Amino acid sequence: MTPNPAPNRTCANSRAGPVSSTLAIMRIEGRDYRVTIATDVDRDSMQWECYLVDCNSETLVFEIVRFDGKKEWSFLQHVEAVPLALVEYAVRHARTELEPFFNG
């Protein structure tokens, strides 16, 4: 299954303007997800974060984390069930979009 772009949607309390760290908004199994890249100086890491989006809230579903200091990758799941199509999409894209380990 290939994720489809999320349809244009207007919510009463949605934010105006783009979010600069957003990589993709997609629809998988009838639900909208947003992917962002984030950095965490305290963890010496970069995260590929996936949020479930609806008109009232966003919920962090999982993170794929590149720990530069330890030179390792982790999958941190924050909800009980995640659609397999979403996990497959993440695995294909996270390593490329987070780039190689930082040696600095």
C-alpha cells in the first residue's frame, strides 16, 4: 500500500501557515499522519517523528531515532497499534531523510 497525500481539510482550530519541519502529510487506512524531522541536543539525536492528525489534536505515534553518540538507530512506539503500511513507509524513508550519523 502506498500512502496517499492527505486531502485538503479545514478544521475550526487548525494552525495557519506551514510547519517548517513537516516532511509529509499522508493518508493511510483512512487516517491522516504528519511526519517531521526534529533534533534533540540532550539525547545527541535526530528524530523522524510521525503524528496522527485530526481537527482537534495531534498524537505522537512513533519516532525513528538516530543516536549520533551511540551510532545506533531506534524505533520508539508511543501508541498501542500502528498500521503496518505506516511502519513500512517509515522504514523506507527515515534513514535516507535523517542522513548518516553526525561525527562532530
